[in-house]
Amino acid sequence: MQTNVLHWLDNTAKRYPNEMAIIDENYSMTWSQYRKKSLGIAKAIIEMNYGPKRPIVVYLDKSAAVLVSFMGTAYSGNFYSPIDTTMPKARVEKILEILEPGLIITSRNLFSAIKKLDYKGEIIVYEDIRCVDDFGDVLEIQEHILDTDLLYVLFTSGSTGVPKGVCISHGSVIDYIDWVVDTFSISFDDSFGNQAPFYFDNSILDIYSSMKSGAALYLIPRKLFSQPVPLLNYLKEKEISTIFWVPSALIVISKLKALRNVDLTGTLKRILFCGEVMPNKQLNIWRKFLPNVLYANLYGPTEITDACTYYIVDRDFRDDEPLPIGKPMRNTEIMVLDEENKLISDEGKPGELCVRGSCLSKGYYNNKEKTDSAFVQNPINDSYPEKIYRTGDIVQYNEKHELVYMSRKDYQIKHMGHRIELGEIETAVSSLEGVSQCCCLYDEQRCRITLFIDKEIPKEEINQMLMNLIPAYMFPGKVIVMRDMPMNANGKIDRVRLKELL
Ligand code: AMP
């Protein structure tokens, strides 16, 4: 039985010691270098008498060094928490206040930034770590890691402005990645093109599927995500077979018709996406140019270890149809609950998506109140303690009994007496000619639906086009044209910034 994720790194380093493991913009390392350097970090941590089971903050710019620091932390019996180095100082301090780490791993160029923080603990400078050959004490610690021990804490934005640290165990990641590698037949012959920042849960799939299978992991330079043709050329040149990106990153390419310029036939085998709605109009462009690729829509919040449902695209969709999020992953149950906590199994009835299984987070770090409100007793089971996670997402079953995402519970509005899912308006608008990205928000003060859209179309014309798609009470009362939609740190449409424009 596998009790920790490090077995993957041990086994892959043994099987493919000299093959490429991680390739970033400036540096590349083999599987044996990856393991050795990680063990070097673990040794330094243990020599400082730090841990086990304590948080270690990784404060590094995106690079192979981040992953080595993650694994070094795990080998030392502790758990990692990455912090975005571009995050404002006040927010970093909020995270440090919650996490109370006694150790931060950083690099020389970021050392002075750490010194400016309200932080008194130890610091390891990545460049100062030496590779050593005697790992006896590290391997001894590894033996004692349980699958219920934490591997990482990822911070997500809380609605109150206080970040929440989602605690994920080794066991949840093992369960998820075993499923990913089996379901998508990932092997050593594959190579991943990583888009997700390492402080965003989508990166879990890239980091650990490559580690389990021995597939090379390319960290795509961030600047390429605003240059569609060079980005596609990069995928071709590096022979990337698998990508797992947020839909917004895929849309940048389909919107600018870059697929006409670079033929990825025979290179890209799988296009997986997760994190926000993928509009079929954009997916249809990808499917037209790359019909033989496997496309899969994964769905899930950080709290259930990246993803809990999936839909492998197996039929044609019109531009104005929603793409299903499908069915639960292995060892996971999805419960759609109505307002009285009764199970919904009928088609076409919306309810909250709740999750049961090993994928569940252990809760929010040092935040009992938020943990207790999101991770609750399974209302269908009153015989023994069993937690489910309430996602706050509204879904319904379609006629094929596939789950379809409708919107966030907080985006469900009452407008002129009608209950409206803003997501439904977005699905309709995103199918209109010329529109690539859009977002709908409700202006409570003016009781008005505001539509943000990346194409200049007068409101009357939009409403005319929407006539056949949604009822008139759902039509936007105001349209704001945004040539470039603001993106948040994870690469999704930034609703918080749009709200400021209402
Ligand atoms: P995060 O915790 O940052 O990964 O965000 C999770 C949230 O993103 C979910 O609760 C959903 O609201 C949204 N989300 C994730 N995947 C999808 C998807 N495939 N389709 C629609 N929304 C999604």
C-alpha cells in the first residue's frame, strides 16, 4: 500500500534516472537530480530540527526549484504551502498569520522581500542547499508518513477577504493521481505542458501525474500565454502530448485563430481543462482543428483535491449548449442536494453539488469555523460521523444523466421575481458571433444584470440575438465592453475586479 507521494519520485528516479523530469525556462533536471536535490533539502530541514508535520512556506518564483522544495518538504515529513511571489505584502502576512510557519524556503533574489515581512522564523536559501549522498535519516522519516498526513496547504481567497488554507493529505493526492494516470493512460512517453501556477490546485495533476509516470514536465514560460502562435510553436517544438489548462488559456488561442497557423496534429493527444466554464463555441474551434485529440472537462474546487467529476467529450455540441461536467471520478460520490438537504436524482432540477470520498480536504488550516460550515455531516447518514463538502456550486442532471454546471450559489440571483443563474446567461452570450469571453454580474444596488463582453456589440443587438436562447427577463440591463478581460492570478476571469466596475 502506498502511504505517501514520495514513492512515485523514488520509483521514477530508479526507473528513468537520466531522463528529463522538469524543464523550465532556464534550467532542466533529470529524475535522479530531482530526487537527490529534494533529499538534500529534506536533510537541511531535518538538521534544523524542524518538524515533522509542520508547515513550510515555499516562496519562490515559478521554476523547477519550487517542485524540488515541495518534495524536500515532503521528504522531511512536513507539508508545503506555496505563496505567489507577486502577491501584495499584506496578503502574504495574512497567510503567515494563519499558517504560523517556522520555516520559509526562498531564493537569493527574494531574500530581501522576506526580510520586509512580519516573520521571525528560519529561512532556507535554495541556492545554498548542497546535494549529499547520505540520506539514511531522511528515508527513516519517510517510513513514518501516513496517508492521512498533510502534503500541502493551498490558500484560496475567502469571501470575507481572509484567505483560507485548504489542507490536503498524501492519501487524497494518491487517490486522484492513480485515477488520472489510469483514465487518461498517461505513460513515460507523454510530456506535460504546464500552465497552472503552483499555488493553484490545477497544478497537482501536472506535478504528480508526471512524477508517477515518468513523463517530462515542461513549465511553459508565462509570457507565452499572451502570444498564441509562439505558444503553439512551443508545444510543437517540445512535443507536448498533454495539457491541463484553465479554459481562459485555451480561449486566448481559439479566439485569435492561432490554430490556423500551427498544426499540432500528431503532437497533442489530450486537452484537459478545469477551473471555470468552457464555452462550447470555443471548444468547437479546437475540435475543428484538432478532431482526434481527447478533450475532457474536469470539475472541482481545491477542497476536494483539484477535481471530482469529469466528462470526456464524446459527441457534438451546438455553440449555445453547455458542456457537461459529467460524472464522479473513481472512489468519489457526488450528491446533488436541494434546499431541504434531500437528494436530487431527477433530470433538470438544480441543487448544490456536494462531495463524499477520500478526495476531501481535512479542512481549513487554523479555521474551525469555516471548516465546520463547509465540511458538514452527510445529511443522508445519521448513523456515524461522515463528512461531505458543500461546494456552493449549482448543478443539474441533463437528459443523459450527466452533471451540468449552472453557476455558483452566490451567482444565483432573484431578478424581477425570477430565479436566474448568471451562468445560463453567460452560456448563451458566449455562443454569439464574435464573442470569445463574457461574464455576468448582478448589480444589487440598481437591480440590474450587467454583462461584460469582449466584443463591441450594442445592447439592443445583443438582446435581439439572445431572443432565441434565453427568456427576456434574463437579458442584460447594461453591457460593458472589455477588450481584455481581467484575469486573476490563476488565469481565470477576475470577477472581483469586474465587480468594481459595476
Ligand atoms: P478552485 O478552488 O480555484 O479550483 O475553484 C473551484 C471553482 O471553480 C468551482 O467551485 C467552480 O465554481 C469552478 N469550476 C471548476 N471547474 C469547473 C468547470 N469544469 N466548469 C465550471 N466551473 C468550474
